[in-house]
Amino acid sequence: MSSLVITIKTARADVADFAQDSSCDIEGLQGLRNLLDAAVGSHEPLVADLQYSTTDPVAASATLTLVSVPADDTAVIAGVTLTAKASPDPEEPSEWSQAGSDTVDAASLAACINAHTTLNKLVLATSAAGVVTVTCLVKGLIGNHLTITEGGDSITATGSGLLTGGTGGATSVAKTYSSL
């Protein structure tokens, strides 16, 4: 199956509404249609970049395996250091609890990643049985450039220090259309 990547640049304040989960896909598509109709009718300035791919994109991912993590051990994702603490400071977004079992610790690390105001724009973390899976939010090759490393012997990152497996995505040079 082919895919089309559309990047829309607009001054509208409600553009984030199009990315929100909706109970009805038709509502989201209708909102997007209204945005495009307004631009075509020259009511609102809009720039759209279109790229295509002949394959469906796949998101890059990696895992962090936790085994009896001591306090102050670290994991680093996309340059952000996350530190294990027996009693994490609630005001410190890069600290996570290592005071439980490996499964509980992995859940704490995943929650820390998902709550971090930088990382939650790049990746999504899930956990199961002491393993945290980190997946790039943007599908395609771009995720293969995100770093993931460990700072001690109790956390093991898969691969060569990068998320891997991202394929597909835009393979053409963007064609730009403007209503400006």
C-alpha cells in the first residue's frame, strides 16, 4: 500500500484539533476538508508539502531490559538522561522509581518517559515483565537516528545505541502548494 505524507502550515490556532483522537474519523476528516476549503477560497493562508512513498512506514523501536536496578543507574534516550532513584523527586521529570521489582521498575521508567515533556514528543514507552519498549512516534526512517543507551550494568539497551527498524515514510522530495 502506498502512503501520502502531508505537512500543513497554517496560522490557525485550532490546528491541533485535527490531531486529537476522535470517536468519529469522519469529524476529523471534515475538519481537515474545511481547513483546505478555506485555503482554496483564499480565506486563510496555508502551505502544504506533499510527499509519497510506495511502502507503509514502520516506526523505529528499541528495548531497555531492567535487572535489579540500583539507585542512580541511568538510561539515556535522545540525549535525555533518566535516573533511577529509591525516592524520586516529584519535581524532577527525569527521575523514576527503582524501589520495586523489575516489572514495577520498568513500569515506572515507561511512565517517566511518557510524562517527560521532551521525550513524549519523540517516543512512546510501554513496559512488560521488566522490559521497556521505546517506539518513535514518527513512523519511517527518522526514528533510526534516535539514541538509546544505558549507564550501568543493570539496564541493557538493545542494538547499537539507536532505535532501529524504522522503514518507509516519505521517499520523494516535497512538492509545495501555497494559498499565500
